[in-house]
Amino acid sequence: MSTEVTYTCPECGHSVAVWGEGNPYALGPDGKRHYYYHPSDEDTIEFVARLWPETKGLTDSELMEFMRPQLGNEPDAYCKKCDQIFHVAQKGRTPACPECGSKQTILALNIPEKVCPKCKKGRFPKYGERTAIS
């Protein structure tokens, strides 16, 4: 289950909403990432697992064991220049923003207590407001 948290600048009211769990995926045999979210997570994993020829005839528990190394999670990142949220495909680094090309990006989970990119005066609060649950 994932929670959307909205951080709002106390100075100007600018807000940024991020999902705390990132973007889970199941890797298909063609290398394509199939993203899934609650409540369809188990159905998506099973669908992707059945794409693998090696899974023919496996029980449900064997199927899930086979898929374990094929599962991953892409965190979200935030561009401080253009205000976009985007997926981070590579572990260990936050890439340039795909929207504007800026390198002024941070992992979304690091937004709390950062200076607001709009007014440059306020700081996002340490704890945001939970605005949705999936």
C-alpha cells in the first residue's frame, strides 16, 4: 500500500505531491518493466510471470519465487527547476530532468525541509499531509 504525501511551502503555498513507495515493477522476458500498484499488484505480477516461458506449469508459490529477482522499484525524483516528478530508472544517482534537462533534481523522499523552488524563502515541512492512499 502506498501513500501520497503533499508538502506545502508555508511562505507561498506552493505544493508538491509524491508517492512514498516509489514505482514497483515486474520485469518481463523482453526486459520491459510492467509497473503495478495496489490493488492490482498480485494480478500484474502473475500476468508478467506467465510471459516467461520458464514458468509454464509452475505452482503459484513457485511462480512467485521465480519472479522475486524480476521485481524492482523505481523511486520518484523532483525537478526543482520545472516542478516535475519523474521516475529514477538507475539506482544510486538522480538523473537530469527528462522534461527540462536540469540537473537540479533530488529524490522525492528528500523534499522535506528543502527550500521551496518557487519563492526561495520557505522550506517544505518535515512532515507532509497525507492526501491519498493506494
